[in-house]
Amino acid sequence: MLATIKRSITRSRLMAAGFLRYYRDASPGGGWGGPFNGQAFRRKIFDALLKMDFAAILETGTYLGTTTEYFAATGLPVFTVEGHPKCYGFVRARFLRSGNVSPSLGDSRFHLRRILAGLGTEACKKPLFFYLDAHWKGDLPLAEELDIILERCARPVIMIDDFEVAGDAGYGYDKYGKGKKLEREYIEPFIVRDDLSLFYPAAPSSEETGKKRGCAILVRQAAREQLMSIAELRPAVT
């Protein structure tokens, strides 16, 4: 009981520190240079995907909310999950007056289930955009996040940040040890099981800006033709 109380106090202090940090410096960036890691072509990919008429945007791994703010500008409902209390405090302050952004603190898997349940069956039949960026150090919730999304959503468009772009080593991606590399092999079971199509950025890394982090986009086969028409994407070679 005492340990639980101490954790709660520590978490509250960190949240308060993050909240105050925002009011000391309301121009965050953390060195990332803007939304989507400061990557201009990644923004073009997202802008092109908006033609799919999403009902909502769900993000895991808010950090300081720079990409979240870009999402919010669409006017769509934005649900974002952050695991670190200090970052969450910052984000709470940043979007305090935003009517379409709903931040949550805690585990992305728990909150994805909760948010999707709250959206309801009808909303989950519509196109939903997911931006998965909650992976950090030893915690890699990606497989479980994909399980949750694919079980509950009929028409998800899933963008995974920090993912290897096949054939272009200039794009950075995350590696957390054996069996924990963000590469095609890691998500292949979902591609096979759920008959998914995989897409990568069409622009070579040499033309990208910012941090040049890779990404992957996953959709069900029913949406494949729509993504094939987007010039900013290229299908993965099967």
C-alpha cells in the first residue's frame, strides 16, 4: 500500500512538472524539428491519406504533442496516449483548450481497448487512422497494439513510426534486440493472418528532411487500391 502511494505521489509530481514546463516554454520540439520527426515527406503521406475520410485519429506515444497538434489541425477527434507522466503533464497543458484532443496517461494497450470500446461498433466500421509510436527502450507494445486494432477495426490505416524501409538504409528504425527490430519480419504474422498490404514512403531518404525515420503503413486488402493511387507511397515487394 505504501509503495502504491509513493508511486502515485511521484507520478503526480512529474505530471505537475510537465504541466509547468509547458507554461515556461510553450514552443516544444525536443530537437525533432516539427511533426513527424520534422519530416516533410511524411507530412505529405499523412495529408494524402486524409482523402480516406477518417472518423478519428488514434496515436500512441504522444511525447510533447508536436505531431498530435498536426493531427488536431484536421478538426477530427484525436485520441493520444502517453506513458510518461511528465510528458503527459506537458501535453495536458498544451491541449487544455483544444476541443478535439483527448490525452490519456498509461499503457497504450489498455487505452486502445478503452478508446475503441468508447467509440463503439459503428465508428469501428469506418476508416480510422492509427499512428503507433509508443515503442521505447525495453517496452515494445507494437504486436499487442496491432492485435487490438485488427480485432476491433474493419478499416484501419496504421502508420508505424521508426520502421525499417526495405531497400533504403538511409531511413532510421528502432532495434531493441533479437526479435525486437521494427522490420517486416516482426509484423509478417499479421500481414499473413489478416491479409494486409504493406506500404513504404515512395520518397528516397536522400530527399526527406528532419530525422529521416522510416515508417510503414498497413491496410486491409480492401483499401489497397486506394493506397496504390497515392504517389507518396510505394507497395512493399511481396
